[in-house]
Amino acid sequence: MITYCYGPDSYQRIRKVNEFLDAVKSKYTGADFFAVDLSENPEAWRAARDFARQQSMFSREKVLFIRESGEVDEKGEKEWVKLLKSLTEVAHTHVIISDSWEKPRKAFSFLLDQSVASYQFEQLTGPALHTFLKAEAKERGVTLEEGAWSYFLKFLGTSGDELWSGAQELEKLALSGFKGTITETQLREVVKWTAHSDAFAAAHKLLAKGDAKKKIMVLEWLLAQGEEPAKLFNLLAYVARGEDAVRLADLDIAVKSGAAEYEEALLSFVLA
């Protein structure tokens, strides 16, 4: 059986995918688990195929998590599509797919058939985005005065990714210790207005393959512009995939155990 999550809104999509993964792992505690990211390695579909076909020694239940299912090498696409179609009818193999495209291309259009549980996540903008963020604020117990809310929205307009930034800043406000409705003055103590451009895009530069010296320059520029190391680290962790995600997870453990500071962890990641 396949659960298919797709769309450009990565915040809602990733959150829903994590809910599905947690649910299936909780229900089938002994299930074999395997994850592949085809955007990192277009040939990894072969490993996913082998996992789906192999006999499990301890449990008949399997969980296969696939990121960017359409980023398969051209030679293998036909076999890959055939395999995925067959898995829609396999009860004990639970396939969860997370794709960033707006809709699957023709070869993968079967993922929208009734045999697949599909969920679309369109990019939120304007009033829809504001409504969603208000719900996020309520969920965290955060209430903003009208002036503070206007300031908050203006701040997000410079962030490059309003939904991710909004959720992160609301989390900071929830942990700030303010009692009752938050004023604009209080908000400014937590949410620092910066005029630098698109930290989200800069984060992708830190994740890109390339010259470590250039990455160090990008990192130094971000920190000089007032970007908080913890916020930048968490942003990288949100968008990282594959080996980068594993490295950041290890560094996060080091920070939380007191073995390193966020700035040290960022530098270590860039230099690796």
C-alpha cells in the first residue's frame, strides 16, 4: 500500500509525512524500515526494489520511505514505475512517498489513482498563509496583539520562506516565557528584524556540493548579518537530505549534550 504526499509546501508535507511514519512505526513496532532519497542518488531505487522484494527474517511488515520518487535514472524508470504500481496491492509493505513537485508527471500519474492514499500540499500565500500561522500560534499558546501581528507578517516577508520562518519564530515565542498577549515591544525582543536577503537560499548554498572556502564565506556573512546560529542550524536540518541530514543529526546531539555550540557545529558541518 502506498501513501503519497506531494506539493511545494514542504512544511506541511514533511509534517504530515512524519505523522504517517510515526503512526506506522508505532503500529508495527518490529517492521523492517528502509529510506531512500532519489534526489541524492537517482540509482537508489534499486536498493528500494531489493528491500521490497527480500524476505524479512523477523516481521512480515515493511516500511519503505521514498523522497522524490520521480528522480530516478532514465534507464531504470520503467522498472521502478512497475514496482511502485505493484506495491499498491501489497498489504504488508507500507510505502510512504514525499515529492516536492506540484503534480506527478505522466509516468507517475498512477500515484493519484484511488488505489493510492494521496495528499496534496500547495504553497500557502496571502490570507491562507496568515490563517494557517494563526492556527499554529494558537496550537503553541501564542497570542499576538494586532500591532505585533502586523510586525510579525512584515518580518516574515523578508525571510524567503514565510511558512518555515513563521513556524520557527512562533516556537521561539512559545518558549520565551511571556505571559498573556504579546505586545509588539515584546515581539521585537525575540524576533529581530534583519534586512539581509533570503537566509533560506543561503542555507541551500551551505548544503550544496562545492568549495569549502566559499561555504565558510557564506556562513560568516550570515552570522555577520545577525543570523542566529541556532536558527540557521535548525534551518539547515529542515532542508537537508541524505548524508547531510545524518551529519546534522549527529552534530545536534553534540550541541544538546554540551559538547559543542551551534556556531562550532555549523563550522564543522561546512568544513566536512
